[in-house]
Amino acid sequence: MSEKPTVLVGRKLPDAVEARLSRDYNAILNPDDKLYSADELIELSHQADAILPCHSEHFTAEVIEKLSDRVKVIANFSVGYDHVDTEAAKKKGIIVTNTPDVLSDATAEIAILLMLAAARRASEGERLVRSAGWKDWSPSFMVGTQVTGKRFGVIGMGRVGRVAAERARGFDMDIHYYNRSRLGPDLEKGATFHENVDDLLAKSDVLSIHCPATPDTKGLINAEKIALLPDGAIVVNTSRGAVVDDDALIAALKSGKLAAAGLDVFNGEPADIHPGYRTLDNVFLLPHIGSATMETRDGMGFRALDNLDAVFAGKEPKDRVA
């Protein structure tokens, strides 16, 4: 019997990550990339000393309570960990880690893509070309919003928010932000700090959301908050769908209060996304691909394995969140 710890892997991981995992651990891999049900996770946990899941597997309090006592750590292949009930994990004595830092550049790139695509009506234009619906040109054809020189508002000036702000500076955008605490001058880089979200919203021609999903931020972008944005503003979300009230955002997009939105994350993703988004021309939609580059996915896997290595060496993991 192998003396190596056994790690249950939630999804198909990059080849380089699985190679290191198989070298150092007894790995229960998922070559078919099957999404395990809660019951399957609970059953498989009886073979595992650790679980390496993605955000697609949900560890509710009920699931965690039923996990085998053998499980010592849930090492997430994600920076967000709202899919894990951390209080239940603490109660059961399970360490929880995440993978910060390594996906900041990739996710910020997607935020800028969403901003530009929403502003310049890329979804509409792409469909016109593909469907042979593009018949003519005129001065009023496909007119969108220019972002150069506009105000870029950031909710959550953490790693991803700061990189997104830096990329927005390349368009000569004026950076405004709300954060739980003000950044030092070296990180702020001349951005304007707002002590509350309401003040930020009034100064945001583009609002880019980078805060985690917590009880305090759930439904943060609701009808009341959207009303504070300038008319014709653009909303971008690469954080978590739970931060946005879907009905309120869709109503603002329909009414013209908002010019457009760019979304990479959704409530109920992937199967139960609000159907209203699919009927709107002024929303650019992506399937949660903020971290989907080869470099980033490898980096996330190696970061998760670094955390596992620390736990099984009796050390404190670098990225412990519970």
C-alpha cells in the first residue's frame, strides 16, 4: 500500500499539474472530467486524505459534515472559495486553501475584453458578420461608447482589481476605486479612493467588479446602486455572479440606463443563468473563462499542490483561508 497521501481530484487538470500530482501523491484523477455529485464526492472521500476541487464542486455544510474524517484538506483550484462552507470545514477540522496571485493577469485581461466588447457592441457586430446580416455602412451604424479618457471604477482593489486598473490606464482612463481599506501610494498609483460604494458609483463610467462573493456583497449591484451610476455607464463583472442582482441589471440594460454590460460570471452558472441575458443585444457574455490560459491554469494547479505539500509536511499552507 502506498505511503503517499491520496488526493481526490475534482476535475480534469492540466497535464503538467496531473504529472506532478501523480509523482508526489496517490492521485484519484478524473480523466473524463465528470462533474461529481455531492453523494459521489462524499463516497469518494473515504478513499482520500485530501480533495483538490474546482469552483464547480460545492461543499455545503451538509456535504462537509458527511465527508470522511480521513480528509485533512480541501485545496481549491480557484481563487474564489465561496463554493466551500469554510465555517463547516473549520468545525470538522479540515484546512481550506485557494490559489491567489497566479490568475490576476489573465482575469484582468478578460475584464478589459469585456469592457471593450460591451462598449463597442462586439457581440452584435460579430453576429451580423456571421449571419450575413451586414449589408451597408452609415454614420449611424453600430455606434458604441468610447472608453478612452473615461472614468474606470473598481469595486475591490485587490490583486485582480489593481491589474485591471493598470490596464485601463493604457486607455488614459481615470481610475476610481472602493476597497475595504485605502491602498498605500505605491499601490494606489494616483487612483481616487472612495470611502463607500455609493460615492464610487457616481464617478464610474465603467464599473468593474472585483470583490469576492460574501454575505455582505451578495446582490450588491441592485436597482438602488445601479441608479447611482451615470446614464450610459457600462458594468463589467469578472468576480462572482452573486454580487449582481440579475433582474435589476437586465432592467437597466433594457431601459437604456446602462449602455451595456460585459459578464464572465453568473448566478446559477452554467445551467441556470437568467434567460433575460440571452435576449439582450447590449450584453457581452463569456462562459467564466477569466483564468483560462495555459500559463494561468498550470500556475493555479502548482499553487494548489504547493498548499498540499505544506499541509502534508506539517507546515502552514501559504494560501490558507480556513
